[in-house]
Amino acid sequence: MPDLNTAPFRFRALVCAFICLALVISGAYATEPKPLLLSVVPRTSATVTHRDWAPFVDRLAQDIHQPVELRVFNTFEEFESFALSGRADLLFVNPYQQVKLRSKQGFIPLVRDGSKKISGILVVRSDDPIKSVHELDGKQIAFPHPNAFGASLYMRALLDREYSVHFTPQYVTTHGNVYRSVILGNVAAGGGVNVTLNQEPSAVSAQLRVLYETPAVAPHPLAAHPHVPAALREEIVAAVLHMGEDDTGREILKRIALTEPVRADYGRDYQPLERLHLEKYYVETDVNEP
């Protein structure tokens, strides 16, 4: 029987212990799942977006037992460029972005809000005597971005096609900037959506009046890139639906416009938008390559 107290034996035992520890540590790192990268279309400032979405990201990561990283962008262009690069795993996108991203990247809508549809709105100052969109002919109108769906893309198409209104667009980045531009009198009217107007403080919304509203469509979906495994996509859907079953989860979802989450279906919810033929009004974004 070998003498366990000899120096050579103790040395060999120590080396074996270090090897085993290294294998355990390396194995732990090897099995650590890569964070899912989630990004959100800018409708408000980056600060507000991060504030509202961080609790959702934390809860989702906890429920699916996988880290989730939130990527927030300051501008619509930065977000669309990133989305089109294919690097994101999950995206919260506007309805027409879902159409474009399905075509270009194969993004699959997972969940959307089932409590209400989304409508583009054209607002004027509450004390403005204007009564018809025809009275905006020749005026300046504020929009968040050319590709913001209800607030700009669909709205501009309808003003052009249905009403033959000629106007000068002013793009001011966010919905909040649109509403404030109207209040300050910098423009005659501004495009937004019912959801973001309802989120404004009463001191802001009370100074605005909805002049025109677009037909309603299915709201923004949380969508997944097809490289996210089908089983994981189902876990995400289940986690978001389950989030709506407790008070804390409902408060988290309300802040991100997923008040009553339901499973999304591309054919039912977003494919009809293909028939709107909005290509003329859509501004292509340069892709930020990985």
C-alpha cells in the first residue's frame, strides 16, 4: 500500500485536484447559455424605453432560465439597421416592420397585445379651429420617423392617396416630440398612435385633439429570429402569457404595451398589411453588418 504522506503522492493528489477543479469551472462556462439579445423599436426616448423594458427583460430571463440582454437605440434608423443585420434574437417591432423583417430575415411574431388594436392618429392643438384634414394642405406636419407605421408610414399614405393632401413632413424622432411640436405651434399637426398619446401626462394630452384616425390594425408583436430554436420560442410565449396572470407581471406588461398578451399569428395579424402596398412611402435603411 503506498504511503499517502509522501511528498510525491501529495503533489500528485494536489495536481489532480486542480485539474478536476479546472474541468468543473470550464464545464460550467461551456454550459452557460448565451444571452438572448432583445431590442425595442424607439417610440420614446432611450431612457424611458430602458426604464419600461428592463423589468420585463429581468422577469423573462428568470422565467425561461436564460439570460436576456436589452439593447436600446436612440434613433429609429439605428434600430432598423440593427434589426436588419440579423443579430437580434428578439425584437419588439411595429406592424409593418414585422412584414419587412419576415421578408428579409424570417422573423416570427410570438405574442402581441390582445386588449386593443393600434390606430394612427393625427393631432392638432385642442384650441385649433381646423375641422378637416383637407385644411392641412400646404402645411407642415410632424412625424416621428418615415417608417413609424401608424404615426407616419400609413398616415402619410392615407393623406396622399385618400385625401390628396400636400404637406411638408418634419421628422422629430419620437412620438413625444411630435405632440410637443404641435403644442408649441411649430407644426400644424402631428402623427402619433393612440397608445402613446394615452401614455402622455394629462397636461400634454389635454392640449391636443385627434383630428383623424387611421383604420385599426393588430399592434406591435414581440418577434423572434428563426435562429431561435422552436422549443425556446414556445418557452418565451408561455412565459409572457403566464406573466399576465399575476399582479406584478400585469404591471410589467402594461408598461410595454402588452397589457393582455395573446399568441400572435402572422397570417391573421400582419399579412393583411402586405396588401396596403406601402413600399412607395417606406424609406430603406442601411444595414449595420455584424
